[in-house]
Amino acid sequence: MERTKIDAIMRALIIVALFMVLLPLSSCGKEEKPSGKASVQSLSTYSSDSAFVEVKKKLQENPKDADAWYHLADLYDRNAQYAEAIDAYKKVLELKPTMGYAYLKMGTAYDRLNQPEEAVKVLKKATQRMPGFAVGYNNLGVAYGKLGKLSDEVTALQKAIKLRPTYTAARFNLGMTYLKMKNKKGAMQEYESLKKFDDGAAEALQKEIRKAS
């Protein structure tokens, strides 16, 4: 395949990958209904041998291509190869230390590997670089919860909700955290808020409140 054709394919693949990463910004009304702790929107299993081949070829040609490293990390992430994704995100951050989305995705990958301490470290950096992005605070809250740091979890989830009042996952997670803290009143407040824009999530939280009663 000619070099120009390869470059054109790579640009198209990177655009698609970046578009998929940005979906959470506009999908607050279409989030999957939670059945437990809800982290960032679940990614569909994705595998494309040709995409891996092309992006790795691109990196052989230019090992300092941060966008190509990000694309490779995203491919690993979508294929549930989280350890490999983390290594690739680290390469991205070596080249672009201020890239907030790389911190966000790497922190989420640590969370999926059940490494909450590492997840907290990285997600804190994500929120520092993207202070207006609610997903980062939601995921940080979930990681704090896995460490048993409930006060920090509440603070992070409240920040996510302040940034996006109709953020279903964050409100559900906050309700569940209140239940862990024996704060039924707080959980009921999140239930009442969810009823205004997501009946399914409200019903799921209500069931958990009843179980805790």
C-alpha cells in the first residue's frame, strides 16, 4: 500500500477513536442503567487486526507520534487488554504530559484491573487537567470507594453532579455511597433527583434503599 494511502487510513482511524472517547460528553441521557457501582460508560469489546497492524506500523515509522500511541492504547482498552493499554497511555503522557484524557483513560484502566490506589493517583491528575469534566470526578469517586474512603468518595461524586446535575451514574453512585454510610436520607434525596430524568436508575436505587431498610 502506498505511503499516502496508509497515512490517510491512519488519520481516519484516529478520528474515529477520538470521537468514541468524546461520546460521554454528550451521552448523559443515554447511559446504561446501573445495577451496582457505575464507572465511566462501559466500552464495547473491540478488536480489529488491521487497525492494530496499521497503528503499530505508524509507530515503527515515528515512535514519537503521541496520537498514534493514544490510538493504540484505545484499541487495547476496547479489547479489554487493560495492562497493555496502561503501558501505551504512559507513552502518550511521556510525549504529552498535559493530555487529560490519557490520564482519565489510564485511571479507568487501573480501576478495571482492580488497582484502586493507582486509579486514584492517576484520576486525580485527570481532574486537575480537566476540572470541568464530570466523568473524571465520578470515576475518582468510585476508586475512592473501593479504598473505603467514603468521605472522599462523596466529595468527588458531589463535584461530578455539580458539573452535570443529570449525570445518572454519579447520582446513583452517590446514593449507594450514602447507603454505605447509613445515610438513608441522603440516598432518598438522590432517588428523588433521579426520578426527574431517569426512571430506571431511580427504580434501581429505590430497590437498594429498600434492601438496606
